[in-house]
Amino acid sequence: MSLGSDVALATAQRRLATAARHLGLSDDMHDLLRTPRRAVTISVPIRRDDGELLVLTGYRVQHNLARGPAKGGVRFHAGTDLAEVQALAMAMTWKTALMNLPYGGAKGGVAVEPGLLSAAEKERVARRYAAELVPLIGPDLDIPAPDVGTDEQVMAWMMDTYAAHTGRTAPGVVTGKPLSVGGSAGRAGATSRGIVITALAALRERGHDLGSTTVAVQGFGKVGALAALYLRAAGCRVVAVSDVKGGVHDPGGLDVAALMRHVADGADSVIGYPGADVIGNGELLELDVDLLVPAAVENVITEANADRVRAGVVVEGANGPVSAEADQALADNGVVVVPDILANGGGVAVSHLEWVQNLRGYPWSEVDVRRQLREVMERAYHEVSALAAERGVSLREAAHIIGVGRVVEAHQTRGLYP
Ligand code: NAD
């Protein structure tokens, strides 16, 4: 267990414990919710292009199935381990419940640096990982999706492997697929659109005029780049963005579409984009902006830097970017945090729409998908915001009270077998 994933799991357990206290849960129910339903470690041996054998380790944790089949992404990332996957799977349980989707929570991953694999090697990792999971996944069992280091192509390989093993084409076994094999219109930008819907709701509630709102976004991948683009389209001034190599800053506002073209044209970083100053990832988090969107990796705002965060609103695009200790410091300084299980729930909300389209074999238009996404996100935001005001708790505590509360209700209604 690495220190980072150890902290992530302890943080997830702490957030559950706080919700359990607010809900007055018994110790028994708390124990049931703390414990993953299934956690598997998988050997993923693949042949490298040069013929050498590479034995990787993969994981899948199905944290809770009380409300429906398990749902959650698969990451290919060097630092992935069982504790990290367990923490993320638990957060998925509360997220799907908060979004009121008929799912439990899961997460998976393979400990590998995807940048070091050729496309063919990456395909072999995806297929071998999926083959090992065949008995545990399926449209009514557990439905993986993309996450850090995986994408729609990886989902297509996983779906094809599942079909080869079961003799059935079941597009609903994974979501976040390419459109050509049953993906949904509007899935690609869904997480980012959801982030923007919640960010704008939080800003409006605090009386911000969007035209004068300044924004910094950490992470310029699938989630961060489109969040920056949509925030700019909504009228905000995006003054800084970054990726793993560092960031760029222009107080006058960045042209996000041009930055995306800069990266798509082969630059390996936003750094090098002409006409903007270079800043570090740490500096970006401390800029004097109205809105900060950490959309890269976990634990970037900790007790070490929380006091230097000057943004009034932090919207967690990434999973777990703010540590439990930092939560308290931000709250003491009047910084509002829109928590990950609410802010980035747009991805799983549209994954649900993709799965429904797969099950009934009838696609929706992008307009329909976006309308339903907006409804789910706005309903979730307003439920959380109203409960936070009523109970005098943070948005994160309110989101967990609602999510955990719905899972408890499902457990109590189903009863315990045998
Ligand atoms: P991605 O791999 O497409 O992009 C990650 C970005 O973060 C890249 O720009 C990378 O350079 C940058 N980055 C990596 N390490 C960094 C570091 N130490 N400091 C600063 N930047 C760093 O991944 P993604 O799909 O955009 O996911 C980002 C986050 O959003 C993750 O926490 C993921 O779990 C979460 N998330 C993703 C989705 C989705 O639909 N893809 C849904 C919900 C949550």
C-alpha cells in the first residue's frame, strides 16, 4: 500500500464515518458499509512487442451492490493499488446513490504506466484484464467505464473480449464506448458539463457575475480541458490551466480552444503555448481566482497548502483532490468546496443513459442526453445545497448524508440474506 492510497482510503472511511454520525447509523450498519462486497487482485500477464513477458497486477473492487449492479471506472496508472481502488469504489457507491442512479459502486485498475506501452501492448493489457474479470462483470453485474489512463478504445477492447468469452454481444457491459459500438451521444463531455453545471450553480448562489468570474483549472486531460472550454463558453475568464508538466497563466484570459489545438497538434504539454506565462502546479492552486477546478489527480490540496488557496469556490473535477484535513482549513477560511461525488457525477449519469440505450437498443439524440444530464445534475446540486443549509453542514457532508442514506435505505428494505 503506498502512502497516497493509504491516505485516500483513510479519507474515504473518515467521510463515511462523518455521514454515519449525522445519520445516527448503528455500528453494525456502519461496518457493513465500510466493507467492500468483493475485492479481487488479478495477475495480468502480457507479451511485450519484443517478446518479453510482463506480469502486471490488476484490481476490481465492487464496494456495494444494494441499489443495483456495480458501476465504476478502470484506470491504468503506475500508482494504482488495492487501497486506492477500494477508496474510489466506495466513493462511487455514494456518487451513484447521490445521482439517484440504479447502481452500486465499483472501481478497477491495472498498476502500469500507460505511456510506456505501445498501442498493441495496451490492447493486450485491456483484453487480459477483461478476460480475467468475465465472471464478475456484465450489464446486470458490474459495468466498467474509462478513467485515468483509459479511454473509449480501451472500453471497445473490453467489450469485445467479453463478447468473445460469453458468445454474446452485450454493449451494456461497459460504458464510455465509441459511438460505433453503442456509445452515447454526449458521453465524451459529460463529466465536464456536469462540473460546469455545479460550478455555475455554486457561483450564482454566491452572487457571482459570470462575466467577471476568473477560473484556474488543474489538469488538461479528458475532464479538465473540456471543463475549461465550457466554463469559457459560459462567459468565465479562464486565466490558468496545467497538466503534469506544469501550467500556463494569462490574467487577461486564455483561449482554451487554441490551447486544445496546441496540445492536439502534438505538443506534449500546455507549456509552450505562446503568449502565456509558465507557472507551476502548486502556484496555480494558489492563484487569486474566483473558481478553482482541480481536475487531475487526488490529494493536491492538503493541510500543507490549503491556507494559501485564495479561490472562493473549489469544484472537485478530479476524485479526491482535497484531503480531509484540507477540508477543515478551507471551511475555516470560508472557501466553499463542491465535492467530487457531486461535481464529477455527470460522467456516470451519462454512462447510465448509455447503458439504458444499450439495454433497449434505441439511441437518444445529444439534445436529449444533455437535457437529462442537466436535470440530474441540477436536482443533485439543489438537494445537496438545501440539506447543507438546513443542517448547517458542508456540501461534502450533505452529499455524503444523502448518498449514504440512500444506500442504507436499500439495505434495510432488502434485508439481510440468509
Ligand atoms: P486524463 O488522464 O485524461 O487527464 C489527467 C490530466 O491530469 C492530464 O492533463 C495530466 O497531465 C494531468 N496530471 C496528471 N498528474 C498530474 C499532477 N501530478 N499534477 C497536475 N496535473 C497532472 O484523466 P481524466 O479522465 O481527465 O481524469 C481526471 C480526474 O477526473 C481523475 O481524478 C478521474 O478519476 C476523475 N474523473 C474522470 C471522469 C471521466 O469521465 N474521465 C469521471 C469522473 C471523475
